[in-house]
Amino acid sequence: MKVVHLSNSDLSGGAAIACKRIVEAQVKNGIDSALLVQRKLSSDPKVYSTTTNLFSTLRYNVRFILDEGYIRLLTNQSRGRFSNPLIGANLADHPIVKSSDIINLHWINGGFLSLDTLKKLGKLGKPIVWTLHDMWAFTGGCHYSLDCRKFESSCGNCPSLKFSGEKDASNKIFSHKIFFSELNLTIVTCSKWLKQETEKSLILGQKRVENIPNPIDTEIYQKYDTSTTRRKLGLADEKFYILFGAMNTKDERKGFKFLIESLKSLTQ
């Protein structure tokens, strides 16, 4: 069985890193698994890039600029990322895709795939697994809906758009995504919460949805004796430490403001 994973990148961002770890775990378990990206940052031989020459690099840059330009000019970035996949790479004829038995989608935004190029992949008739790293696959364009529940019925008047209305971009994207119901598609979520949200959505709610947590390399990440670890890291045994991690602390959803409030409370 040959599996090809499709991701915007192999190392840039949490979704990309999670995807690469899945590929590595499958390879270790004897699965013929490869990763096809448009932005390769690692030297891993199991990772292949669609950007291989000057022409493909130029096309990638155009797609990326259009995608980022749309976000910066037309969306309320305080509500997080909103992706409108206007153009994307046509991978239906790519030799790695054509030779695969299963196509596994991951984070395909950032100018990698458009809805039209996704449709072309679906016409290959291969089973498709979509590993969701956020909510974009079943919304009108937002990656996290926050307090909005419109993805359960139909999008429009989107709070993430600067120019919204009943037939705005979110409504058009949402309506376009209805073709997902025609795909031979299985959904995998990395959390139980995302599984529950997917099952409530109009677009993917009728699909098979499985919750499979992201794998980690247990040869690297292991449980060690706390005292020994503290000594190796130069941390005092008697002190209490707080660890906070996020790709972007400016994104309110990451909760950095709550950390600041908590620290202020602790000092009092």
C-alpha cells in the first residue's frame, strides 16, 4: 500500500510538523509513505517538493502572494486566519500522486491547493483521508470559527471578513465545498473536540470521522526522573515553573493574555 501525504510544508508550522511525524511513524511501521509539499525545508528523502525549478518557484510565489494578500486586505485578522483558495497546484497528474493507493490531505492552504484542484484529485477515484489540523475544511474560510456556528448550516455575513454580506466570500466558499460529499473521503481529527465539531458541520458531518491523536517519537520524548531532569536543565528543585508555548502569541485564541493575567494574579 502506497500513501502520499499532501501538505503545504514539511516543517513550517505545527500542522506541517505533525504531518511529517505521521509520515515518519508510518514508514517505521512498514508503510510505503511519502510526503509531497510545495515548500520543502528538511533534507528528508521521503519529502518531495512541487517547487523544483524556476517556473514552479515563480508559480508558488504568485499563489503565496495572492493568498497572503487576500488575508491582509480583506479579513479581520483579529479573528485568526481566513483562507480563500483562489488558485492552487494541480497535482492530479503528479507521478507520486498517480502511483499512490491513498491520498492523505493535511494543511493544504497557503496557495498549495484550491477547491478546483481538490476536485481534480477526487476524480482520480482514490480513497482520500483528510487529517484536519483546524476547522477550515468545513467552514466558509475561517480556520477557527470562535463564537460563530454558521458552519452547521450555511455561511454568510461572515464576522471574519471586512466586507461581509449574505452572499459574501464565505457563502461562496461554503457552497463550493458541498462537492466534498461526493468524494471517497474519510476524516481524521487530532482531538476529540475537533471530531465533535466536524460531526456537527453540514459539509463533513455525514462522513466517517475518526479521532487519531498526533504521534510523537518516543525515542526522543520520554518520561524522565523529575529531579534528574531539573539538575540537567539547571532548574532548582524547590521552584515552581510554568511553561507556555505557541507559534504566535498575538493570536488571542492561543491564550497569552490569560497567562499575563495569571502571572499578575500570582504576584499578588
